[in-house]
Amino acid sequence: MATLDFDVIVVGGGVAGAACAALLAQQQRRVALVDARRPSFRPAEGRFDPRVVAISPGSRRVLAAAGGWQLLSAERLASYRRMAVHAAALSVHFNAADHGLLELGWIVEIPAMEDALWQSLDGLERVTIFAPAAWERVDLGAETVRLSLTDGQTLRSALLVAADGARSRLRRLAGVATDEWHYNQRALIAPVRTEQANTGLAWQRFTEHGPLALLPLPDGRSSIVWSQPSDRALALQTASEGDFLADINNHQDAPLGAIIGVGQRHALPLVRRRARRLFRDRLVLLGDAARTVHPLAGQGLNLGLMDAATLVEVLEAWKSGSPAQELERYQRWRQSNGTLIGGGIHAINELVRAPGGLGRHALGAGFGIATRLWPLREAFVQRACGIDSDSPRLARSGCAA
């Protein structure tokens, strides 16, 4: 078969990869998107996919620029304007209006975002989708990249974007080493119903077993994310509903009242990974292929969307030849940001696991300081919302989110 030429090949059509492909096409680049499957989201009324994520105002702007946010059903989005975080006897509270924002974030189903972005991609002439498709060989040349598909087609481009997930095959074949931390923890996730409907509160407590969060769902329920030792999480996953409710209510005191019902439970293993470099030759890492972080701050997918927006921004200056200079800038920018956020989350998780509850008391003391120092609170909100000065231009565009 003939070789097909593109400017950029993106392998991996998850949220970060699909957004990157759409944004690159808007730069008038010819983009190939390769994935093993096409998203198939079939939402059922009254039911929500357990794979939900908090999307920051900055990430919402990136999704909107990629054409995906506009295609999400408003009935399946839950915004939150208030956030409360508790450790020991102290807490810190945030309100969107206090920081000039309409919302602090939105809880969105990951499959819904993928489906919306792919709908947008289907309407872009400069994006060619190869899915379902598999590849068998990659050649990273000095001037071009060749990706051989199993159906005999060969794709050729000047740049290859690896957005193929935490266990990235492309990253491994390119010889990019990773650092890994196995927490021996699992995130227990499930939809729950509380005595009072959740109308826009993101609540989190650092319990003796790990951080427990309640995030709003569109129907007034909440999605819980409870990170804790693996054996305990697996036991709670299979416990009777009565035993589960008794345990979780013993560890939460959210203003929503007691948890009175729970849906299907999942327990996902937690591993932090960090690629030691973000590009090699003409291959660049994006999203989970670049790093994965602990879910306690809900930053994983937001980091991937910031990767996409940053890469597209630095590539504005790239017309032809080697993109090494632009990729060096991308690497410095995103490694600095990812290390700050990922390392900070890792440090907090390790701190609160200190014996005797000392870590939680230390974190609570930090909350007390943050409550009194407004500049610190403002800087935290700007960073968490993806709209600080270190965020890519697309995330900072506009005024209130």
C-alpha cells in the first residue's frame, strides 16, 4: 500500500490526544489520529458512568477551543461553586465568586468528553481518523517518522505525538525511562446518595485511611473517590451495602448529611509514573504517557489537557525542519508544571499517611494559615483552576470561566 503523508500523527484518541489533534488541525496541519477503537458512548437516563473527573475552568476553555465542550449535554454536567477540604479539626473553604469565577469546576464523564471530541474531529477536514486500527512498527528517523499499521498502510509525518496512555508502548519503544511509585492504595469510586442533594459542593476529608472526596453529580447524587490501602478498598468494594454505608459514614461529616445509598463500586489501583523526558527525536509524550498522579487533587486529566494546549502553543513557531527547539520548550514548561503539581500531590499523600495522625494535623495547620493569607488562597485557586500565569494561553483566554 502507498505511504500516506501528514504533518503530525497522534497515537491515542483519549481526551488529551483527541483535543491535541483538533487543536493541531486548527493550525492548518494535516493530522492523523490512530486509535484501537472509536468511542461509543450510550448514556442511559438516570445513570452515570463511574469514570468521572473534575474539569477546571482552564481545561474547559481548552476543550471548548477543541470543539468538544459545546457538544456535551448540559444535563450530564455538574458544576461546583464551593469547595471544602478538611484535615484533622481544621478546614479550608473556597467559593468561586470570591475569586472572580463563575465556577470552580465541573464533574464530567470521561466517555462523554471522548465522544464529544470525536464528534468534533469528524467535522475537521484536516484530521484523518484511523480507528479501529493497530500499529506494528514505528521508525523514528532524523527527518521523518513512519508508523506502520497492521492493515499494511504506512503513515509518515514530521512529528509523532504519543498519547497512548500510562503504559505507553511508544514511550517504551523510544527508550524513555520512567520513575514509578506504587502506593499500595486503590481509589474506591461509586455514586452515592446523601440525605440532602448535592447542588454544587466538592467536599474532601483526609481520613485516617486516605483522602475521601464527594463530588456533585447532575441528579443530586455525589461521586465518591476514597483512596485507601488496597486490601481495605477491595474489602469495601465487596462488602454489603449496609456494612459499606456504616463504614463510610463513620469517616465523613459532609454538610449533605449521611450517605443513604450506593451504586456499583470500583477499586482502581494507584500508581504514580513520571517520564524522565517528554520527547525523543521526533516523538513527544502527552497526557498519561507523560505522567500519572494520585487522584486526591483531581488533576490528572487536567494536566493532559494542559499538555495538549501547551504543545500546540509552542508549535506555532514550527514551520518545517526539526521541531527540537519547540519540543525543548514544551519539555521545560510541562516538566516544571507537572513536577510541581504531581510532586506536591505526592508529598501531601505521603504526609497524611504519617503514623498517629501527625500528618493530618500538620496539613490542618496549613489550612489554618491558608485561611488567613488571601494571596496564598488566590494563588492556590489560580493554579488549581489552570488559569495562572504558567498555564497555556488557551487556558487563560477570556475572563470568568
